[in-house]
Amino acid sequence: MTIKSMQDLFIHELSDIYSAEHQLAKALPRLSRAADNPDLAKAFDQHLEETRGQIERIDTIAEQLDIRLKRIKCQGMEGLVDEAREIIETVPQGALRDAALIGGAQKAEHYEIASYGTLCVLARQMGHQDAAQLLEQTLQEEKATDQKLTQLAEQGGVNRQASQQGGERHAPTSEARH
């Protein structure tokens, strides 16, 4: 797709995040099953429900603005989903995998936060206030999910448990101190 106007850019970005949300919706059940911590599995399940609502919001925006989304594949989310798959395949189940899954999920959230932030600005600039409000709602959900993941890692004990998994609490050697 050749992008020649703000409208073209908006449609491209909206199509890209639409693809990203679909890819994430497909990946989240696998992440939930791979999580050892029940609170993390629950967070992935809850985010799947949110993601479905976010997809519906994009459909609503496209309908309200009478635009047709392009059939493109979000390469960014594809890479992030591939990374999550690699974590599941290479990190043994337990707190360390959960810590890695949280980090991977936060990468995806940050991608979405950047995308929705851009879309909010574009929508407002083009006078699409209703679309901007729907996009802002999704942006706030993505930020809340990112915060929830941080809390699970830090206050939920996932990172602490991961640091203790496999006896990885090493004191610095004398060589490391110099």
C-alpha cells in the first residue's frame, strides 16, 4: 500500500494494529497454558477478553469512518509472538519461564501502546473524535495491562522466585569486584 496522505497512514496503522491484535488473540491462550503462576495465567486470560473487545472497537471505527482495513500482516507482532513461542520451547516451566513470558508480554504491550498512541494523535488531527475516544480507551487498557504485568513480576514475586530458581543467587567473585 502506497501511503500518500494522513488518511492513508491512518488506515495503514489501523490495519497493522488490527493484524497485531488478531495475532495476539491467537497467541494468548498458549501463553496462559505455558504460565506456571496462576495469577499470570489469569492475566493472560483477562487480556484475551480485552483483546477481543479491542478488535471489536477497531471494527466499529472502520464502520463509523467507512474505511476498509487492508489485509496486511503486522511484522512487529509476528516477531514478538515468535519470541514468546521460543521462550515456551526453550525455558523450562516455572518461575523463570514466567519472568520471561512477562518480559515478552510487556514488549507486545509497549508495541501496542506506541501504535495506539500514534493512532490517537492521527485520529484527533483528522477530526475523528469518536475514533480517537475509542482508540484512547484501548490505549488506557494497554497501559493498565503493562502495569499489571509489572506488578506480577515485582510484587507478585515472579522475579524473586525466578532469581532463586536453579540456585542462581551468586555472590560476586573477587575478580568481579575489581
